[in-house]
Amino acid sequence: MSGYSYTPSFNGSYTDGDNTGGFMSSTDYASGSQEQKPTSDQRKRSVRHVTIKQLLNAVTQHSDSEDQIDGHKIDIVCIIGSIRDLNVSSQNVIEYKIDDGTGFIDAKVWFESEEKKESSATYKIGVDSYVCAYGNLKTFKGKRLLNCIPYGLRLVEDYNEISSHLCEVVYEHLSLIRSDSSTVLQSSVDNNNSYVGGSHVFNDPLQKEIRDLVVKSGDPHMGLPIERICSALGFQYGSDSKIKDAIDTMISEGILYNTQDDSYVAVCGV
């Protein structure tokens, strides 16, 4: 595996006039030729790496809306899987059934002419071959299918690309849902005058200060003595008993825990 370097033949964007499939005359993504510079009427799109199961479970708000995965609209998607069946029709199209271990989906590749189809690298791909496919998710008669962009299906020649694709799927999924979580968390803080400490939202500023003090001044293993916390914050908040009540509440909520005995506390998850 040493020296392995994976560079996709598709560069993370595509150009398309009306988002309905169509043709592109001079750019062949499957053969790795240089990409044609987009015209002013063409739009640059982003690519989302997904599994087939994600495509089949994509959410559509209504018939005219775009499909969504993880709450975000999708445009061009990329899948990698094995061809289980194919159909070369008399028209300028080849139909594939692709399986990636999470599900099956039909994919269609369109060509400008019969001659272009038969001379393309895609035409030579057979059953049981692993392929990388780029396209738009469509729904026809209640069935999901992948409408590949021109020359958007190619043979996978290095099987490390399969692992690389799955890493992209996981990374993009986690990045999106964590980004949304951060937005919701910040909105909650702004709307409720809450206080954020680590991954926890505090409605009580005293609990936030206790947590920060233990993290900053506590021993990594033993934590911080409760008496020291009371000494640092008791005057500010009126009494040691108020500090100890707050610490008891934080222990019961799983924010703090006792270490060597009941007189020491540490922060959970730190």
C-alpha cells in the first residue's frame, strides 16, 4: 500500500445547464482529460459523497423541492459500488444497477450519439466491476435513480478508492450534523441567556464558574477539593452552602463526579 495516492478524476465540481442530465460535448471525466472551462450560463456545483442507503432515505419536502440528506440540499452526489446488472438500450443511454453494500440503485448514463456511447470507456464496463458514479438523484414513478452527469461513471481501478470514499462519506456526514448542532447550541445560548462550558449548556452561571475552576485548577486525576472551590467562589455567591448545593446538583446531573473521596470533584469527560 506504500506510495498510494488517490486523486479523483472528478475535481469536486461540475458544469450543467439545466440540472436535468443533458450532454457535454468535449469533456470526458472518465478518461481523465482536461475539464472544459464553464461558460457564464453554466453553474458550478458541489459534490456530496454518499452511500446508496443515504440516497434512498433522502428527504423531499414536496414534489418541487430538492432532496436533502442530513438536513442539507444535495446536488451532485458520488457513490462507489459494484455493478449487478446493466442494460445497453438502442437509445444513447446505458442503465446500470449498482450495489454498495447498503442498498441498490439504478443509474443512467447518457451520450450524445450511439457512436459516442460505443467508443466511450463507460461502454466497456461490465457486470461485477466496481465503479465510481457522479450524478443527480431523481425520482421516477416513485423510484429513486441516479441520473449520471455526462461521462460521470468510471471504473474503479485502485480498490483503496473504496475506503477513501467511505471516509469521505463519514467525514461529510459528521461535519454537517456537528455544524448544525453547534448552530442550535449557540442559538439556545443566545435566546435563553445560558452559559456554555465544554459541551454543556448551563442555565446557572455559578455552575459554569465551578466547572471552569475545576478544569483550570484541578489535578488531572484527583480533581479539586470542594473546600478550595468554596474559598474561591463563596464570597462572590454569598455562602459556602450555596456552592456545595450547586456542586451536589452538578454531581447528580453527571457534570461532576467525586474522585478519591467526597471532598474532591472532577469534571466528567475531561
